[in-house]
Amino acid sequence: MADYREAPLATRPKTLDPNEYFNLSPEQRRAEEARGAVRANLKRQYQLQLNNPHRKELIEDPALTRWVYARANPYAHFRPTNKTSLLGAMFGVVPLFALYYIFKTDRDRKEEQIKAGTLERKFSLSS
């Protein structure tokens, strides 16, 4: 862990933070163990329902329901940030201006060559 470097745009994971990893108080350890026990109990109940051979009803998983709803309605949960604004500009606006610049300069160069009489036209329909 000594050679771990911080990423410039991300925080250090909790598992690699020595203050959070080694210096936990007994209350924090008990709270994490209690949360782990609740998660394990919920997982066990879900597995029992899922593997019940006499099951007749549909099993509702609230986490899966929330995930499907968020995937179906992305704009209701969208939050504009610097990163999303930058990505939107990079992939939405910059390509339009780049293509405009490329086509405009190519057309202007061809028009100048046509006016000067130096454009060699490879395919001529009226020859």
C-alpha cells in the first residue's frame, strides 16, 4: 500500500484509507457488523424465496425495481455537473464545429483552385 498514489479526480477507496481501515472505534465496528448482519439476513430471505420449489407468486426485489425505474427514466435523475457538461460539449458541440471547419476549408480550397485553373478533375462527364 506504500506505493499507492491518489487519483487526481477520485477519492481514495475506504479500504485503502489507513485512518478508516485501522483506526475504527468499537462503535463503528459494531455498526458495520450490524449492517453486515442485516444485509446477510436480507440476502438469506431473498435466496429462500427464490429457491422455494412451491413458489407461486413473483418475488419483488426493491433494489432491482429502483434500478429498472432509474434506467427507464434517466432524465428525471440527471444532475448536471462539470463532468457531464464537459462531456456534452466534447461529444455534442465540438464535432459539429470541427466538421463545419473541415468542410468549409476544403470547399474554399477547391474554389480557389478552380478559379486559378489548377484543379485537376479526375472524372469528367463531358469529355
